[in-house]
Amino acid sequence: MSPVLGERKFWQIASQEKLSPSMREFMNYHSHGCLDSQADEK
């Protein structure tokens, strides 16, 4: 099974979504900072 979205595209989409502060922290922690790094590229 292969992913439909690439990892970079996934985090780009996720960074555009409105997340609760705790969910943003959780996702950013488990992605090793990918969520915040994609938000910085906007």
C-alpha cells in the first residue's frame, strides 16, 4: 500500500487547517516539527 499524498503535501495541507492548540502541539511533536515548518513557508 502506498500513500496517496506525499509527506510534504500532507503537512502542507495540515498546516492550513484550523487546529486546537493541543492538537497542533501533538501533530507537530510527532512530525518532528514538520507542521510548523510548512506553516512558515506560506
